[in-house]
Amino acid sequence: MHELSLANEICRIAEANAGPAGPAAVRQVAVEVGDQSGVEPESLTFCLEVLLSQPPFGSATPRLIRQPGDVLRVSYLEVDDGRPDD
Amino acid sequence: MAVRTIDVREKVMARNDELATEVRQRLAQHRVAALNLVSAPGSGKTMLLERTLERLGGDLTLAVITGDVQTQNDADRLARHTDQLVQAVVTGGACHLDARQVLTALDAVDLASTDLVFVENVGNLVCPASWDLGETAKVVLFSVTEGEDKPLKYPKMFRQSRYAVLNKIDLLPHVPFDLDLAVRHAHTVNPALEFFFTSALTGEGLDDWCAFVRRCARSARN
């Protein structure tokens, strides 16, 4: 069940990169997952759904981007920071 | 209101890799090699270590960090066969060791008087492949009571390992196991994999294995 460890680390990275609005403003966490990364995508999605729906997050959802190779990285965050449109 | 995109592009394992680098630096500072033993449960990691400690414990100081999911049984078994340090990590359910656990365990190891550190990982051929522990090399064990296709089923672990031990070869006359096929499968996923063939029970093959452990300790010293 190492997907839970990975999900915890993904949440740590998301929290650290959320910016001034903080983790509660994160709407989506995009993660690139390689087919050789040793990660079971459905299990990782499940773990992330649980963690991202709890404080310090508000109602963020995961988006897994499947790729060839062994990549495993947080690609980007979508954040609703409450500011008006540019 | 706008939803903004923040580029992150950060490796999920980045923090673990930093800690693994710390482990590597600490080992290098004391010129100590570390072998990370990985296998499925029941392949014989603990027994191979018991026999290794018995044979080499007289003239090498071998430290062992064991990772057990819920008990300290492996550490207790090893402690019976050696008065060398055995540092147990009970993972409390986790399926692998990570670099932070190894770094913490190393605090209790007197590296200045240690020749080589064995890490006995949690029995699992999937998860430990993803965690760099700062080891010199991973050694993957499997046994003749398992399938010849184990390397094909768990390619990441066999690719990440530099050495392989095929254990329980005393059982070869009794089980339908094609040794050549197993080695071919392993070399399909990792052509550079170097093999040892052992029976921790009868001692067959342990001379070669122990000579290898000595070489590892010596090359780290030089």
C-alpha cells in the first residue's frame, strides 16, 4: 500500500506550492504517473481523493496524467485564489 | 474569480532522494558499504543473513537494519546468531523502508567501527523498488520454490538491483524449477544482473556469496 505514502508526499508538495491562498484554495492536483513507476493509478487516485478532501485542503481533486516511463511528479496545481479574473 | 494554474514539476520522491543522499554521504564519510536486501516474503533473507553473520562475524563488523512490518522477529533471530548490532525498524504496516527510517537507524550504528551495513527490507517485491535508501546496491533474492518468471512479474525490482541471489537451491531436485530459464528471464529485464546461487540451509554457494560481501566491504574502504 505504498500509494498512501506517495499520496501523503504529493499532498505535502501541493501544500508547499499552493501560494498565499493556501491549500484550502487548491481545486486540482495534477500528477504525472509513468507506466513503469511502480504505482497503481486507481489506488493512488483513491488515496488522493481521501486526503485532498480533508483539511488543510478544501475540496481538491486529483488528476492523474498517465505517461510512458518511470516518471512520478506533481505537474501543476489549479488554485482558486479568490481574486477577480485578470 | 479565476482558477490559476501553478506549475510545480516536482518529483514525488524528491524528499526521499535528498535523505538517501544524506545516507550515502554518511556511509561514504566512514567508507562503509550498504547492501539493501529485497525479496518477496519467505525467500530467505533473514536466514541468509544469519548464515552470513555466522561466517563473517569473526573478522568483519556487520551492522544489520531490519525492516519488519509488525514484529521484531527478524531482529530477534539475527540477534541470536551474532552480537553485532541489529537495529530494527518496525514499519507499523508500511510495505517498504524509506530513506528517513534508514537515516534514523544509522544514528544507532557506530559506523566508525563498521565494515558493512545490511538493510533487510520489508518482504515485498513491489514497493521497496521505488525507494532509494542510499544503499551501495540492491540485492534481490528469490528462491526455487517461487516461479521462474518472478523477474518478469516484478521487472522494476530486478532492474533496480545490481545483484541477485537465487536461494534454496537444495530443493532443486524436488521442485519443477528451471534455473537456466529463471536466469534468462532475469537477464531479459536486467542484462547486467550478477547472480549468486545459494542454499542458506546447507551452506551451498555461501563461499561465493561471503567472498562477495568481503569484496564490497573492502572496496568501500579503498
